[in-house]
Amino acid sequence: MKVYNFSAGPAMLPEEVMKIAQEEFCNYRGTGCGIMEISHRGKEFTEVIERAESNIRELMNISDDYAVCFIQGGASMQFAMVPMNLLPAGATADYADSGVWASSAIKEAKKFGNINVCGSSKETNYDRIPEIRHWKPTPNAAYLHITSNNTIYGTQYHGFPESGSTPMIADMSSDIMSRVINVNDFGLIYAGAQKNLGPSGVVLVIIRKDLAARTPENIPTMLKYGTYIEHKSLYNTPPTFGIYMLALVTDWIKRLGGLNVIEEINNSKSEVLYELLDRSSFYRNPVQPDSRSKMNIVFRLPSEELEDKFVKEAAKLGMTGLKGHRSVGGIRASIYNAMPLAGVEALIDFMNDFESRNS
């Protein structure tokens, strides 16, 4: 039975990539060793990490003004690293609150300095992206932090704020490389790999090099962006397997035709699911239409009992990971880059059948 993993993360990886990793797992390119057993300073891994960076730069059109870094600790560690490095004493940073992870970033940042929540959709249970025209930014803020896609609530920015001279920082953990963006609009982008890029254990950080000069001298070495820039992410032993998988995934994206093609596919997948939700009186999507995520599609059924039944029956048919986040309940279909259209079509067929049997 074909299994489609709709989990929000760690999420499914492209089948083609998994097969390559399987073939090379015990004998990477004739070395007789797996990639996890090879020195991170040897020529084999040097080729891997350089290929990963080159792919990322090509796919996202990243200039030499930016460094590409591979860091451990998950996106949650970036909640602390960003203010530690980029929030000078006495300055204020702006944060937009669009959900749990944005709120977690705010909570962490408050440990290091002054934080202004410039916009929030908390009052409407995070059913939308905070309306940018109502934001109250700080004059000369150190930076503006946003969360580009909100996995729990199924919301996403479809247009980014204009931050002017204020560097914009974006947590793109759940929609990195799902669409074309202009990296030059951002001062720093970070993303945990385990949704669109690879397995958990590595975070991609894209940072404008001049921002790293802000870092105070007393910040621990391993928490300085400058350390990763200066040592090309090899100051210590990096998460070699995660970087290897990221290289394979970005190879795959290139073979598909790049982010323009990926974006078209993701648009098609999300559109057919939202079309079903909009015409159904059985399923309900709680998100405002102009804020709907193309990565995480959330919906409710008439009762929690039916939702439990839905999840169990779908799993028996090979569609797993559909249970909504424990904090909000409901159903969540995460359709990241690796989810094929066939998986979405299988889910739609099941949803139509389930509705006919239970409405």
C-alpha cells in the first residue's frame, strides 16, 4: 500500500531522494563508508556541503552579500540567536505575532532586550495574518521578525511587509523553497530543514553579512553567526547527514526545474483542496481566505468524534499524519514540496467518500 505522509514535520521527503540515500547509505560513492562515517573535513563531505550551498544560492538567487550557514539546534535556537546577535543594548526589535511559533520567538527574545509586538492576530485565534496596514512599528527598530507560514493555524504571508531600512528577519521553517521570494528583501532567513529541505537536525540560515558585525563580543562562540560565516559552517562537526540530505533535496528541486516549477505545483495542490473545502457544507476551513497557507491546510468536521474517525480511516488507507495540532484539534494536511499531487488526489477522493457516508 502506498503511504502518503501528511505530517507537519518531520515530513515526507521525495521518494527519489530517499532511494538515492538508501543506495549510498552504506557505501558513499565507492568509499566503503556511509556519509555519516566520513570526516567532515574530507574531500567527500567538502563536495557535499559546497554543493548544498551552491544549490541553495542558485535556486534562491542569493548574492555574495549573504552568507549561507548550516546550524544545529532547530529553529527554536534561532529564537534566541537572532536577538543575541542582532538586538543591541537599548534598542527595540519589532515582532509580528501570527501564532504559536511567532509567540515563542517573542517570548525568547524578551530575555535579551526590548520587544515591540507591532501586529498580532491573537484576538481572532490566529485565523489570519495580522493586517500589515494596522501594524505599529518602532522607529529605527533593530529588526522586524515575522513567521512566514504558521503550521498550526494554516496561515501564510502572501505579501511581505516593506520594512525600509529595518532588516526583516523571517522564520521560514515551513515554507522555505516552496515559492519564489526575493532574498534581498530580508536581512536574515532561517528554516528548520524537516519540512521542505531534509531531516531534522539542521537549520538553514541565510544572513546578510554586514548584520553579523552587530554581534557583541561576549556572545558564546557557537552562538555567533560570524563563527559559521568565517568557518563555512565547519567550526565544529556539523550535522553531516542532514546537510547531505539537504544537498540531495536541492538536487531534486533543480531537476524539477527550480522554484518556479515548485511554486506552480504547490499552487495546484492547495487549490484543489481549498476548492473542495469551499464547496462543502461538511468540512470547514477556519482561515480567512487571503491568509490561507499553501503548505498546511487545516479544517474541521461537524464533531470531534467524526474527526477521530476521519483520521483513523484515512490511516488505514495509507494517509497518515492528518491529526491537527494538539492545541487546536481538527484536521491538518501538510502538503510540502515532497507531497505529490497523487497524494492530494487520494486525500480528496477519501474526503468525498467520507462526507457521503457521514453527512
